[in-house]
Amino acid sequence: MIAHAASPGAYAMALDAGVDFITHVPLGIPLPQHDIDRVASEARITIPTLTMMEGIAEATGNAPAFAAALATTRALHAAGVPILAGTDANATPGIPFQPAYGASLHHELELLVQAGLSPPKHQLGTALPAQHFALPDRGAITPGLRADLILLDADPTTDITATRTIHRVWCAGTNTPSRTETGSHPSVWSAPLRTTKRVRTKQKGCEPLVSAGRAATDPETDSHAQRANFSRRRCRHSCYR
């Protein structure tokens, strides 16, 4: 069970409700130590979404409040609480901040390092989510596991910003063109969805479809775009080809 909690009171409610994952950390007021101790002792898992919290603080004209989010994340990590990388990426109107799908995860990793997690903890975006969300078929470079891979031009274990130096991407074993082949940064999300046939992903239960020759560009007016965008939001493992 997952709960959103962006204040100390909401954290207490989430703990009382027995949730497994708590997303966000409070702005302005660090989480009290007794709640941090309880998160640790009850083996809860946190996803601070520091990118989202920083964006909200800046959008509301209260940038200094973000220091409390960093402090809470640092204290949770020191207490041994499992911390996963997530940004609460969205494109929902009316929300103070909309982290970009995919790309915002780079900044999230950088903020987590700023909060005190060492660069080798980059597994909080790969192996650890696979472990805690019970996805044994992915999360590590091991024969027989799902091949969701990136090849970098630099070492993120010594400099976390190296996650941005993407040279090639594989999604479910299918590689996308390199930057030298396309002249741009490879991304499975950046281009409009366009296909000339019905496409099924390899994962059971996922079938993001777009009609023949039609681009999904306007989710407000295009029903095909609505279906494709819904599949993006619903599915962590969608792979379009």
C-alpha cells in the first residue's frame, strides 16, 4: 500500500494506517525524530520525490522550505530507512509543479546525493525498486533478467551527474539508436507515438495502441492519445517500438 504524505501529520496518519510506501517528505518542517524512528522500526519504505518538493517550494515562492526536505531525507537514510528514487512526474493541470517524465529522475538522483546518499546508491533507481516492489525479473544486469539497460559515457558511482551521459538505451532487450546515429539524446518518451500497425509490448497486460499513421499529440482531444498516455502513466514497463 502506498500513501502520499507531505506533512508531519500526514506521515503519522500513513504510519497509523500501516502503509508500506510513503511518498514525499515535508517542506518547511523536518519530520520529527520519533516518526523517523518509527518509519525505520516498522520497516516502511520512503520515496522522497525531492524533485517534486523542490519544484513546489520554488513555485510557491518558498525556496528555503526545501532545506527541511533534504534534512528529513538525510535523517531517514541515517536511520536505515530504504529510500527509492521517484519524482511524482505528472502533466496534471493545477498542480504547482510537473516534473518531466523520465528526465527528472536524473535530477532526483543528484538531489538524493546532495541529501547524503553516496553515488553508489544509484541502485535506488534500479535494483532496490525491483526488490521492494517484488519485480524479480529486473533491476540487475544478470543473465535471464529483463534487459532494461543504459550505456553511459561516464561513471555515475564517482559522479552522479554521469547518468545524463546516455550513449545507448535498451528496453526489454530492444536497443534504441545511439546519439551518434540520431544526432540527439535517445529517449523512448521524447518522440510522438506513431505507428502503422497495432503494437503489443512484451509484458503481459500492456497494449498501448495508436491508430495507423496517427500521432498522439493532443491528449485533450485525441482519444487515441488518451489511450496511449493512460498506458504510459499506468505501466512502469511499457516499451514502444
